[in-house]
Amino acid sequence: MWSLKRWSVPFLAALPIVAFSGQSGVAKFAGYYTAPATYCSELEGTALKPCDPPVDDWMQIKPIDDTHAQIDIYSLQTNGHECGVSGIAELKGDKLVYVEKDTTLPQYLGQGFTVVLSGQILKIQYLADPGLGIPPFCGARARLDRLVFPIEKKRPPRENLPET
């Protein structure tokens, strides 16, 4: 008879907690994701040094219905500049699409990004290339489209997000 006790702890730790297979719509994106903040740096004298202690970037996607999800993203990047966004994304085809609609944020109104599954990672892509300007939802030296979240880091959505 098969028993869970036969498997070693390292083997079980390597299994993804929540899989993409068999899920459709917004549900396939649902989860809390983390990744090392590889662009995080601090100014030390005249040089940028990696953040110490290291920190994680994170993204949470919580379904609202079959075609909409609450999306929250936070990233700490170059010289402590941050990216952060929270709002409702809509499923369009195989992508989640976020477009800023809050009129109290006129600098971002109409701007947005997509979240797409590419192989085994979730990628963020701006709807329009910000070029050399300050990217939407970020400080001057930060960009959302640098972020990638491996699906093996997917966990169930959290009730309370980390403080930023």
C-alpha cells in the first residue's frame, strides 16, 4: 500500500503547492508568488550594493469571478526605488490585463500591464513601452517588466499582504 511516509521531506518540498494544470480562467493565475528581488540595491558610498538582507518581490492574484481578479504587486529595486500597484485585472484571452481607471491617479490613468504565463514563469509586460520616462506604478529606477515569478513559488492567496 502506498504511504505518504515513504517520501522524503526534500522530495515533498520540491512539489509545487498549487498547480496550473486543470485550471482555467482567472483561477489558473490565482495565488501568492514571491521571487528574490534581484534588482534591489542600496547606495553605499558611490556604489550600488545588493540589498542586505535580501528581500523578495511579491505578487498576489485573487479571483473575484471567472474573468476578474484583484492583483497586488510590490517590488523593491535600484537604490530603493519601488514598484507597487493594486487593482482589478481582467482576463483577456490567456492574459490578465490591468488598466488604471482611478481618476485620482491621473499620471497613470489608462496605463497598464499584462500578466502572462510563459513556460514556467509569470511575466509582467507593459501595455505601452514607457521608453526613457518613469515607468507606470514605479519610482524612477524601477520597472514592473523586470519582474518574473516562477510558478513553483505559487502559494494560495494570503489574507494579509506583507507591509511595504
